[in-house]
Amino acid sequence: MSDIKIMCSYGKLVDPYELIENPKNPNRHPEKQIEILAKLIKSQGFRRPIVVSNRSGFVTVGHGRLLAAKYLEMETVPVDYQDYESEAKEWADMVADNKVAEFAEFDNSVLSDMLQDLDDFDEELFGMAQDDIDKIMGRVERAVQQNNTQEINIGKFDDEKFEHTCPRCGFKF
């Protein structure tokens, strides 16, 4: 798909199938995440390049964006090539790219004010489910009603055949 705009600085445009994912990347990208990333890229353009190590040749940052680009059948993706002094520093950048964001504290009142200013928006472009947005914006009744309609009766499932994957972390149980 060549109609996706590149909205970021980059060193080179590369065929996504030429890039090599780091086999030691501990981050897993569930299908739902890839679909949302693809929707974001299609809607807003490619806003952050994929980072590739000159040292190893592996992707260090942007594995999810790479998978989303393949999902969108993009012919090229923006790549920024980086020099790393050691394998340890390369791996640290790869892991920290996702983990450090988990330490951020989200201010729901600021988000609520921001969302109030929007007339029409697609909640997936915020990376959030509609019921989460409803709770943040104080639409508790709607959020509770939606949660009640989505409840699953676990008793109907055979314990040996029941399997579920957490949409946030990918944990299977």
C-alpha cells in the first residue's frame, strides 16, 4: 500500500520484508495491537521510524510498527539506522523503548478535557476501548451497561477446552 504518508524523519526507506526482527525481543505484539497500529498508521501516516542497529542489523525499536506495515502491505517503511557501542546497549534500548512508558502516570482529567473538545473521534486512534473512555469522561452508566452486556458465563465452558489471551499483555490462560 503506497498511499500511506511518511510523516517522520528517517535515514532510508526500506522494504519491510528486508528488515530482520531481533530474535531476542521480549515484547510480544498480539494481533489486536497490530490491527490498531495499522489503523493509526493508515489514519495519521507513519510518524516514527523503525530503528535498526548498524552493529547487528536487527530491528531494535519499532517491531510493532514493522508488523503493522506488513499487515498494511506497505512497500517501504522509514528506517533510522543507529550505532550502538555494545550488544548490551542495543538490547537496553530495545527493552526500554516499551518498558519505560509503563512508568508514566496517566491524568484522566486532562484526557477527559481533551476528549470533550472533540466532536467525533475513533477511540481506537487513542489506543483505548470505548468503555474506558466512557469511565474517564464520567459516563459511568454507559460503561456499566456495556460491561454487563459483555460479561461471559464461565460456567458454560469446559475447563479443559477454555483458553483466553489477555488483549493487553498477551498472557494465555
